[in-house]
Amino acid sequence: MKKFNVPGKYRSGLISAIKSQRKQADKLKKDFTPTLLDFGAIQIFLARHFGFCYGVENAIEIAFRTIDENPGKRIFLLSEMIHNPQVNNDLVNKGVRFLQDTKGNALVNFDELTADDIVIIPAFGTTLSIEKRLNLVGVTTEKYNTTCPFVEKVWNRSEQIAQKGYSIVVHGKPTHEETRATFSHSAANAPTVVVNNMHETIELAKYITGEKPPEKFYSEFKGRYSEGFSVERDLQRIGVVNQTTMLASDTQAISDYLKQVMVQYFQLNEFTIDERFADTRDTLCYATNDNQTAVYGLLQARADFAIVVGGYNSSNTSHLVELCEEKLPTYYIDSADKILSEKEILHHNFHTKQDLHTVNYLPVTQPARVLITSGASCPDAVVEAVIRKLVSFYKVDRSVDEMANTIG
């Protein structure tokens, strides 16, 4: 896989040594057991896969190269480059300005842009209407487009099945940048509707079977269907694609459910199912799959609690939290600074969007056993900082630097 040139401050000697060692020992990525860092008084289990993925490193490299190559020019980001506060703050400190927030609300009036300005498209991609608007101003979006190739793969797959007469069901968070972009590209080629979860999928299925009157669809899925969408016509043949950072198991469950609905309602069999339902399993992102599968492996280790590191508006990170908190106490933090002391930790509840303050989070018995993973947009250096903070609270057998040298 291609090597990217990202700022060294995002790298970690400890994590790089661990990842290199695991890669050499498991080139086919079949071993999802965690890596044990045994410091004696505290034992840290690191997930097999975590941190920057291909699309994130690609976006970071393009963004920082663009800044270096265009001194004196106004540089804008359409919205957050990735959902990581450290990276976005670094870009802002270099003079980059955001045109929109993560919900698509304008922070800078597009009318202020000129053909001399640079606008970087984030890893999530963007909608066709925004792309057209920028191009009309004379902004060349192609040159500074960091859209993840795995997101583009979803767009391409949507177009392929659209050409075969299928409508598209997008599994994603309706207000997320990637879902808005995927919806736009899909809707340009086929009737499209967005579902957020299995509950909404079950309700959508009732329009397929006629259990619900068609007219109710337009209020229930308001703002989430393409222009001219017809319940009677456009739910006859469907395919499911996803926002690439959703839980892979959830997307598969949604796809399986809708497939079964089509089989039963239209009385299909294995030879005729493709008349009504398109196979779209190849739209799941490899990094999302790897990181989520690695968490299942991580959870096999006996531990006192888990820490998941990443931006609080990161979809893929929140799903890692979701998996962990089903098994044990889990603290979602975006930096080591949120570990206030050996007694107190500030962490985030992504369900309620509230920050929480927990006291006595460390176990009283030793060794303390901690599971750690991070989202695909989280720098390894941040994970190392979390490890160093935790280790600093104990009298350990060896330091983090000694551990890194031993692994290296």
C-alpha cells in the first residue's frame, strides 16, 4: 500500500514499532488478537488495527502539501478535513479557513470566493451541487480533492446498479458529510432514500409490502429521498450501499433484512433474487471492517475498562465505542488531556452528546488491565500520549521508551 508523507508530529515511535511487528508476523491480517504492553502494575491491550487509514493519510498529505505549495494564497477547507480536532486545529493554525461546519451550515459566504482561491474537498467528499457552485466561481476542485477512494467506490457502485434499474437505499447518518455526498451522487443516477438504522429500515420495508400508505412515506422520510421519488415505482427494485464508517454488521443486517423482505413479498428464490435486489456487499470500507473486527478481538482480553480515542464527531470512532461499551466500562476521549489524574477522567457520551466527569475510574487492584483503540482519523501520537499518561500513574517495570526499544 502507498506510503504517505504526513507530519511527523502525528507519528508515534511506539505505535509504529508495534504495527510494523504485527504486520510482519501477520501479513494476511488474519490474527485479530490484541497486542499486550505489560508494564507490570498496568497492562495495556492495543487493538490489532486502529488509527489512520489510507483515505485519512491521503487527505492529510494533500492538505499540508497544498499549504506548502501555495504561500500567500487564500486556502479554504469545504468542511472539516477529517473528524479529528488536532489535525483540523493544525490546519487552521496554518491559515486555512472552513467554508462550512460539519452540518453544512455556511461559515464563509461562497460569494466571497474567487478563481484565485483554493478550496480543499475533505475526505468525506461533497455534493454535486456544491462542486458545481465552486466550479462556477472558477475554483478548480479536482486538483485539491481529498475524497477517500473507498467513498468514491461506493459512488461508483451506486452508479453501476442504477444503470441496471435499481433504486438506492443508503445506510448512513443523514446529516453526516459523507452521507450527504453519497446521497447526492446516488440521486443523480437513481431514486435514492437514506435510512439511519434497522428501525427505519423496518419502517421503509412496510412501504415495499404495502403495510403503510405511500403518502405517509414523504413525511416519515422527509429530506431523505431524492426529488421525484415514487413509493409505488421506486421500491420495486433496490440495492443497499453505506456510509463507509457505519458498523459493518449493521449495514449487512439492513441489507439482509431488505433482501428477505423482497424474497418473501415477491416470492423469489436464489435464482431470481437479482430481479429485485442488487448485491452491494463490496461497498464496505476495508479500514472500517479491520478496526471493528479488531475490537471484537480486543474484547476477548479480560480487562477493567476500555479507552477509545478519537474526535467526538467521528462516526467510525463512535461505533468502536458502541462495541466496547456493550462489554465493559468505556471512556471516549479525544486526547490525553482528558485524563485529568489517576482519579479523574473527562469523557464523552456520543449518545447524548454530553461530556462526563468520572471519578475513581482506575481499579484499586493491580495490575490494572486496559483496552485501547482509536478511530481512523486519530493520530498514533495521540494514542501514545494516552498510554504515557496512564503509565505515569504507576510504578512500572519499564518505561514507555524502553518498551518501544524492546519492540523495535
